[in-house]
Amino acid sequence: MENIALVLEGGGMRGVFTAGVLDAFMESGLRFPYSVGVSAGACNGCSFLTKQKGRAYFSNVTMLKEYGHRYLGIRQLLKTGSIFNVDLLYRALPYKLWPYDFKTYFSTSDTFEMVTTNVLTGKAEYISNHLPEYGKRRIEDAKQLSLDIVLASSSLPYVGNIVDVMGTPMLDGGIVDSIPVLRAMEQGYEKCVVILTRNKGYRKKIKHNILASALSSIFRWLFYHKYPQFRKALCQRSEVYNRQLDLVEQMEKDGKIMVIRPDNPINVDRIERNADKLQALYDEGKLIGHRFCTQLNKNNNK
């Protein structure tokens, strides 16, 4: 796939679908010279970049089964400000439980960008594994910076802490660019494979209830009163996401991109604790991923 980019949507725990697809890609030897991931897509994309098959599954499903409420939950939120156990997922996992291949991450010729939201500007930031800043730091500091970036990309508003990345406060990239297909094309890739975590036709419901809107505005101010541009981005999030879905479906129809998504509506929440549901969604992703690779091989052999 030398001239084709890979675009990975987020979706919280629904990202296990993407983990299944990417494991199928690795089993088929598929690679991409450029990929860009958001939130859960950034987490999964890191393991795909270093070809650590099964690692994303382990971090999403196996660890949830093993650690239970210590993995995610209200206790974690009240204790740390994050509903996910940051120390477990971004300290113990990459260094001890399933060590991340930092050497490949920094040395591969393939480019991987993670999307974050700059809380000061309310705009997207795209941070590469080829970031020059890595070379200016000791290896342990460079590793920590890379972990801070993926943490920022996947730190959900309200249930995740703002992350300092090189002096800039950042949060979940999905707030402003949930499906960065245009970013991939700006890098010179006219064709993209896009992995979504919702079925075709899905759109976020836009709430027009005056009371609900007022409460949402109050919550935005309570949490982010120092960041007016970020509050504006949060307010527009659903509309922006739906426009991106419209664009993706039109580009798919025009043959400009290839889209992989769940076949049917899924019953997995953004913050899901049912491991059986996650297992089923991972299995579906892997099945669809293999189906995509088989079709791709048929087309290439014609």
C-alpha cells in the first residue's frame, strides 16, 4: 500500500473493532507509509506501527478482564480525575505488562501521526513519530513524551485530565478532527483506507432541548472556563463529526477512499465494561479485516 494512507477513527472502547482489523492487517502483512490516528485510533495505531500483533487486544480486553474496576470506573475518576487508570495503561503497560517497541517507533521510515486538541486554541494538532523534539531529549524522556502524546489524544473531555505536551495543554483529538481523512490527503495521499467504529449511516443526535443545552453550557464553563476556544469546539463537536461522516460517505461513493466499518449497529459504549461485548466487537473487526485483505488481493491479482 505504498501510495495509500491509513486513517483511524477513535471511539473509546469501540476501538477494539479497529484493533481486530489491524491484527488482521498484520497477519496479512499489510503496511502503510503514512497513518494517522485519533484517540483510541492513536492507541491502536501505535501497536500497528511497530507490528505488535495482539497488543491492542491485550490492552483493551485482557486487561479489562484482569483488572476490572482498577482498569476503569467511577472510583478511578474520583481518585485521579480520569475514568481510565492512566498509571496502568500508560506506565505499567508500555514498560512492564507488554513492553512497547520504542526502538521501532522512533526508527521506522513509516510516518504515524496522532491527533490531539490544543486546549488553548481549540484546534487540532498532528504530532508525528518523526517529531524533531524526540532527538533533542534523552531516550527515556523521548519515550515519556511519546506516551504523553498518545495519552493526550485519548483523554476524553470531562472524564480525562488535560495533558501537558511540550508546554501546551491538550486533550482528545476527536473533539475537533474525529476522522482525519483530509489531513492524510494534505500529506499527498490521494487514496486512503479509513477505519470507522460506527456502522454506515450513523450520525450523532443533535440535541435542541433548551434545558439540556443550558446544562451542557454550564458544564463546559465549569470544567473549561479558562479555555473559551476549547469550549466553542466542544459545543460544535457533534455537528463537525456529522459533517465528517457526510464527507467520508461521499468520498467512498466517489471511489476516493476505502472504508472499513462494523456491518451493523453496535451495542458497545464509549466507556464499556462488558468484556464479552468487547470480545465480540474485536472478532467482528478481525473478520472484516481479513475480508478486506482477501478482496484487496483479488483486485491486485486481476
